[in-house]
Amino acid sequence: MEKSLNHGTLITITERLHMRCYRHPRLLNLLLALGLSTAICTPSLAGDIALLSIGPRIGFGEKVPLMGKEQKYYFHLYDVAAVIRLPWSWRLGESAWSLETRLIASAGLLAGANESGLMMTAVPGLALSGWEGLVTFDSGLGAGFFSNHKFGVQDFGGPVQIVATSGVRLNPFPHAYTGFRVQHFSDAGLYGPSSLGVDMYILELGYQF
């Protein structure tokens, strides 16, 4: 009787886990984003890395987003971002352009609806640089952690979000840069249909090594 009961309990647990994975198929996408970010952030896996730049950023969000549904509030972002060059790069033929792998890591404050919370991101991506780094275009996909994911009636769904970003950077002077980027974060429906992400428009300024 005891063996039969244990066997039945095991089958019930297995069925529940299968149903949970079936109900949340996008969980795999989030796990892949987290795994990729973690792997690139680990020096033993990424090899030699170099800090390219560091500086403050200011961001703002409109109620009408580029992606997703209309947001409930205007959001503001204040953080510091570091750009790390990873060892994989490719020269594009005989041109003055090159393709590099980079990691953008940031930490700061996200505010909206008279509330605020800590926001940290790790976004690996590709950067296209030309004319000895005078101009750079980049795009990436990673993950973010939020200490607060509820701002008024707008709920992001949970503390871990998928982060997508694209930006352009100019280096008109030695050891200085300025840039603009669009950054979107959401749970991709992982936490349920009622969650709502945010689009941010970010201005950058800082020191380049």
C-alpha cells in the first residue's frame, strides 16, 4: 500500500509540473535570456574583457509606447551604466567599420506614480562601430531585476523582466561620449495577461577609457 501511494504521489507531482510548464511556454525565453546574461557576465566563460565606458543616464517613458500596450503613468529613470567590451569582434572587410560584442550593465532608480524602486540590468549585444569609434550603433537583449514591480495600478508582473535595447553613441572628443537609446522591458506574458511593461527613452553622457 505504501509503495502504491508513493508511486501515485510521484505521478501527481509530475503531472502538475508538466501542466505548469505548458501554461507558461514563455518561461523558456526568460530563462534563456537570464542564462545568456549570466554566461557573458562570468569572466571564466567570456575570457578577457575590458571596460569601455561608464557614465550617468537619464530616461523618461511616454504613455504611448513603441511596443506593447499603453502605459498607465510617465516613468523616469536615473542610473549609471557601464559598457564592457567582450573579446569577440569582427572587421567588416576593408571598410572602417567593425562588429563587436558588448555588455551593458546598469544600476539605478526607476520612478513613476509617486513610487520608486531599484532597477539593475545586464544586456549583452552587438555593436557596430565606424571611423575609429566616432559613431556606434548597438542592439541587445538581456534581463533586468526590479526591487519594486508595482507602481500605482501598473504592475510589471514580477521582479525579473526581459530587457531589449537599441542605441546610438557619438564620441566627438577623446575620453567623452554622448548617446541616445530606446529601452523596453516586459515579462513577455510570463506573469500573466494583466502585466504591463515600459518603454524608456534614455540620454547618455560619460567617460570613455
